[in-house]
Amino acid sequence: MNTLTLLAAATDVAASGITGSITFGLAGAGAAIGIGFIGAKAAEAVGRNPGAFGKVLTMSIIAMALAEAMGIFGLVFAFQGK
């Protein structure tokens, strides 16, 4: 193997690591922003209508779980290098 082939292989490995890091960073940031937005709107909804606390809490927990699942999907894609 020549030096150019080894350099190309090392570049491919480094690029896949950077791509995975970017993927996970964006997915984690998106999940964090989504969870924060859901929490803020849930607090606002309960402030406007305290009687709907139970329904708002249930829906916000489900929505936060779905937002967190998107972050976990990003982690899986980051490990795959996509």
C-alpha cells in the first residue's frame, strides 16, 4: 500500500467520526430545545387553566418522551456514521 492510500483511509475514518459527532450534536440540541419548549408551553397552559393540570401533564410527558426518542435516534445514526 502506498502513502496516498493510507492517507485516504485515515481521512475517511476521521470524516465519519466528525459526521457522527455533528449528527449527534444536532439531534441532542434539537431534542433539548423541543423538551424546553414543551415544558414552557405546559407551564403556560397550567397557568392559564389550573384545572387542566392532569391532562396537560400527561400530554407533555408523552411529547417529551417523543422528543427524547428523536435524540436517541440521532445517537444511533451517529454511531452508524451517517
